[in-house]
Amino acid sequence: MLSIAFVCNLLFIIWVTDVAILYGFIVGGLPVPSQMLVVPAENVISFLSWSPLLGAVLAFLIFKVSAFSVPVLYCRRAGLVRAVHLSLAAVIANFIPCTFGQ
């Protein structure tokens, strides 16, 4: 069980790093004051439009990794690599029900 927590934590660290890189490239190296977020500049609008897209992609990746691997690991039916592979295959095979429900 700790192994899937490690994988999800690693993906979280990648997400935090990607957000910092995205902020640094689009907004700049200096922090933006909160007054600029009320009437944002063009670079802040670009950051606010790209960051949810990046977050959605990485959240879906974490969902694919952990959706079915946690129960498989809990029942001790497979190792980490096999459980993650099964979870990825199950989410891809059932994309619409897993993503939108029903």
C-alpha cells in the first residue's frame, strides 16, 4: 500500500514542479501582487487559462494510476507494476464510465 502512495506522491511533486515552471515562464520570476489578480494583466490571464488544463491532465493521470490499483494491492492479488498496469488498462478500456460516471 505504501508503494502506491509513493507513486501518487511522486506525481504530486511533478505537478508542483510543473506549476512553478509554468508560473515562472508565463508570469515571470517576480511574484504578482494580489491587486493584479483583480484586473489581471495578459500574462496572468494566460497563466490562469493554462494552469487548470495542466492540473486536469495530471489529476486524470493520478486517477488512472490509483483508481483500480489500490483495491488490487489491498487484496494482494498483484505487485505494484502489475496493479498500476491493470488500473491504466481498466480506465482506458472504460474511459466514458470512469470519466463521466454511469
